[in-house]
Amino acid sequence: MSARVIIAGPIGALAEKVGHQLARVFTGLPDLTGDLRVIMAGGRSVPVMVEALTHMKWSGVLRVFPADERIGAGVERNSPLIEAELHRQIAGSVEVEHFPGYLPPGEAMERFSERFRRLGIPLHLAFLSVGEDGHVGSLFSHRIMHLDAAPGVIIHERNSPKPPPERVSFSLQTFMDAKCVLLFFMGVSKQPQLSQFLRGEARLPLASFYGHPTVLVVTDAPLEGTDIHEV
């Protein structure tokens, strides 16, 4: 099982705690003399994720790829929210890579995958929000047999159990390739998934992260004992 650090506390205090842990993880990493490459989920945890980055140091561009994106006319996309929060909090050079949803899905995936291979590797961080059903990105358990074997950087979900039905997501392997994965279990509704994960009973896709060498578990749920500890 991977080395895991649990970071718990009220949402207003989480970013600093996460940032300090990230600084420890990346102390002395040679390639942080250049760009910092990050995958980031959308949703209400974005301000905490971005604030945590302010505690890290890098000398190049902060390059951020949305963990997943919705497809379809009039849908609310993750990348504008992420981009707005980054520009609000980060003073240095920031580039958010937008999925080209105006193209046919196959062509868009090919173009986005190529850009990630060129600019996103090696991947330093994957900030992932865990859903009430244990999904991360747009990787849902009903498709995990397909997703686990899916080749390539990203996958196309055509029948999501969560609206809208059509989405793209980085693949499980891409998330696993990050030097550090952060799993955010935010809100009361995520506590059952958090408990299962900490007991070693999570289902796929969440269970895959038991095999990752560096996982930070972040939650605003009350936990017994100290608020930062290794398990």
C-alpha cells in the first residue's frame, strides 16, 4: 500500500496544511527549476487546491490541465473556473490548457493528448476530487473495466451517470503517473467514501490509488487524533 498522509481540518485551514506537505514532498526535486505541471479537478475545492500551490516554489510556468471536462452545448466547463481562480491567486506565469470542445471528440482528444505529451510530462501533481460514488475525474465505476485497460492519455465517456452524459477525462494511468496524487473528500456526503478508502475497502477507480507511492488525502470531515498523520 502507498504511503499516505491525511490532512484534515476546516476548509479555511486546509490550503496552508496541504501546501506545507507539498513543499516537503517536492523539496530538492531537480525539475522544479522549470515548469510546474499539474492536473486539477473542478468544483468547490479549486480555491483550496490553488491556494496550496502558493506555498510551493518553481521557476517556470505553472501549467494546469483540467482533470476532466464536460462536452456539449451550453454545459458549464471546469477550465474557466480553474483559470479564474489561478489568475486570482497566482502572481507568476500561468497557462491553463483548455480541451478543444469545438472539435469532433476524436480529433479533440488526439490534439489535447498530443499537447499533454509535449507540455505535461513529467507530471508533478494530480489534484482530484472524489465523488459521492467514488468517481475521480470522469472515471466512474460502471466503466472501470474499460477504463482500466484504456490506452492513451484521455478517455471519452459517452454515458456518464452524472449529467451531462458526455465527458472527457484523463485516464487512470495518467493520474497514476503524477509524482504526487491529492484526493479531496470534501463535504459530509463524501465521508462514506473516505471511511472506505481509509479502511482499505475502496472500489475502483478509487482503489487504484492504494498502489501509488505518494498520496495526500485531504478532507474537511472531522477525524479523531491529529489532523496530519501518516497511515
